[in-house]
Amino acid sequence: MKRVVLSILLLGCFQIGFAQLALQANYNFWIPTDKYNSEVKLGFIGANLELKKIVDDYITLSVGAGYNQLAYESVRINRVERPAEGFSDNATLQFIPITIGADVFFNTDKVRPFLDMDMGCALVRSSGDNLPETEMKVNAFLSPGIGVAYKLSDAILFSGVVKQNIVIYNYDNRPEFKETFTAVGINLGLTFGF
């Protein structure tokens, strides 16, 4: 029995070791939610790259990094909120998510619905004229989603995903004050297998 289990494990490791790789490039559009929909404007600037390992027809593992930028509608200076316009016209909130993740597909057809889960960290920084100098800070990042992929060829997929992006961060350097930034993300991407 031990030999059978060992053989199955070795066969599984062998298959994963030789799984197909793919590179995915995405455009990301972020829509801030909760209290941030009035503090931050829509995030038209966003992209990410993911290296994917196709384990089988239904599971894909990934590692990725991206960049998203959102302009401020209002800013907080010394814990006081004020309109960004006129005070700091170029005030932005920048995110650099670094993630690991998985996609779970429901079928192997040409049109393939799937669940998407990414987690990791996000480097976050706010910047702009007349704003206090801030450093990039590492924060927890979680991004579950649901999407649909369309097989353009054996090696190319087009996909669209709606995600809930969640960043848990420390506001104003007070250890006891954690906030959660949330944004709905719409990702459009192309995946190239090799």
C-alpha cells in the first residue's frame, strides 16, 4: 500500500513539475467602495502581470505583481479631511500588489467560467504636492473574484474578472487603528501559454 501511495505522489509531483506555463497581462480598473467611494476617484490607471502554472485542465496557480493608482477626491491632513482640489491637485493613492493565487475552472469548453483567488501583500503610498512625505508600506492584500475566459486559440485566452480588492492597512501610524480599503476591480487580460 505504501508503494502505491508513494507512486501516486511521485506521479503527481512529476506532472506538476512539467505543467505548462503561461504569462497573463491584465488591465485593472478599480472602483472604490464603502467610505472610499467619496474620498478617492475611480482608478483608471492599473495593470498587472502574472506567471501562471497550469496544473491541469481545471486548476491554474499564479504569482504576480501590479500597479494601481487612484486620485484623491479629498485628503486627510493631521486627521482633518479637506477637498484635494486646490490643495493638492496631483494627490494620488498608489498600490503595488504582490500576490500568489489560483484559478479554478468549471469546464474545459471554449467559454470557461472560473473562480479566482489572489492573496499576498500590497505596497501602499499616498503622494502629492502639499501632502506629508510618506513611505511605501507593506499591507495585507486579498482579492477574490469570479470571471470568464474565452479560448482564442490553444495558447491564448482572453479573460474578464470581477474582483473584490481588500487592503488592510495601518492609518496614521497608530498601531491600534487599522482600516480596510476596498475596491471592486474589473480586470481584462490576455494569457499566453508557452
